[in-house]
Amino acid sequence: MEVQEGEGWRLVIDPTRASFPVLLGGRDWAVELEIGEALALRQVAMRLLAQHADLADSLMEEEAISLELEQEFGASPAGWLWVALEGDRSTWCLRFVLTPAPGSRAVEGGWDALASAALVPVLDRLDGLFAGPA
């Protein structure tokens, strides 16, 4: 089991848990995720960060930015993941809404700027933590 946490965020990976091996949390909330859900969140968050990096130098110091991406994931019937990055050229926060296939649970969560900046490098390493396909 791998546990990583900081002020306002928590990520626990327990590969021995078949259905929901990832626990992801923020201040006052937590949710268990399937591997595919966690990897989809990682992928969308990294795409948003790349977009932000491409745009940051063209933003004025006081200018705010809001970037959003929505992605389908999973087998048919698929679920949807919406992720938003909001902030300015140097600080930002992440929010997400997971809407899985019909009949399953859904979740909404987010992190403040400090927690988002600390969580992202940990999310970026998720690919290497799972040996098999999602």
C-alpha cells in the first residue's frame, strides 16, 4: 500500500483491492476510484497543465484563466470525466466531476491552489503504479 498526503489532499494506492484500489481525497472529502477512473483523471489533469504552461507566458499578471476538458473513459457504456483548472499565470486549482456509467456512483471534488500543486506530481506518477491495463 502506498499512502501520500499533504495539506488538503490525500492519495492512497492499494493494489490488493480489486474494485477500488485508489483513494483520492481533498479537504473534507474522499472517494474510492477504479484504476481506469484514476488514470483518466491523471490524463486529463496533465493535458490541462500542458495547456496552462503553453498559455501562462501570454497572460498578464492579474489575468485569470479557466480551462476545462471533458473526456469519455471506460468500456461501453462509458463514463465521463470533466476537469477544470482555474487560476492565473502562476497559481491554479483543480476541480473534477466524475460521471461513470449508468448505475454507478458519481463524485465531484477539488483542491485549492496549494493542494493542487502538491497533488499533481503524485498524480503524474499513477501510470507506473499499476502493472496491468486499466
